[in-house]
Amino acid sequence: MATELAVGHTELAARLRVAVWRLARRMRHASDPGITPTLHAALFCVEQHGPLTAGQLAGHEHVTKPTMTRTIAALVEDGLITRTVDPLDGRVTWLQITPGGTRLLQRSRRRSDEYLARRVRKLSDEERSVLARAAAILERLGEGDG
């Protein structure tokens, strides 16, 4: 334990980066949403923040409007989101998740949760306790832009 505490910030950050990315990749694979990670992320954003405009969605996803236009077109074509013209301003189009999009995300989350639950079940009580504390710390690290 003493050597773990002596690990420098940069080394710890590198280990965390690799571990988090590897786990995220395995969870994405286990969730099997049937759409690309880019479409999945945009659909999740529409679910969380919608209804919203294409520009707002592009801002949330940190991509350009032309890139988001292609993503939106694919999500609409797959029946996962709808476009609705604003009744007060015909120049504005609102994006909203469809029931099919909601079901896809729910199924994906359930599969990810089941994958993780199977893995967590194999841990000792002590390891699960450490993981619970680590989850709280990781949630704090993920907050905000700083």
C-alpha cells in the first residue's frame, strides 16, 4: 500500500486513463447498442438535454454543425430521434428522442449494468467497498471542466 501511495500524480493519471478507457471499451462492447459510439453519444445527449436544436447538440458534443448534421440524419433515419419545426419560428427545428431511441438506450444501459454486475460479483467484500469509494471519487473527478 505504501508504494501505491508513493505513485506520482502523472503516473496515477496514466494508470487511471488506461483503466477507465479499457473498462469503457469493454462496457460499450457488452452494451451492444447496434449503433456507432458517436450516434450513441448523440442519442444519449438528446435524451438528457432534449428537446434541443442541432446547434445545441453540436455544442454539447463538441463537434461542428456539419458533423452533427450527418449524425442527426443517421439518428432520424434509424427512427431514434425526430425533428420538429418550431411552431413560433419555422427556422428552428427541435430534436427529440423517440420511444425507439429510449428503448435502445435502456437496453444498452441494462446490458452494461449486467456486465459490470457480473464482474463486481466476483470481487471480495473489501474490493467492493474500495470500488464504492473509488466510484464516488471518479464521479467527483468527472464533474465540471476543471
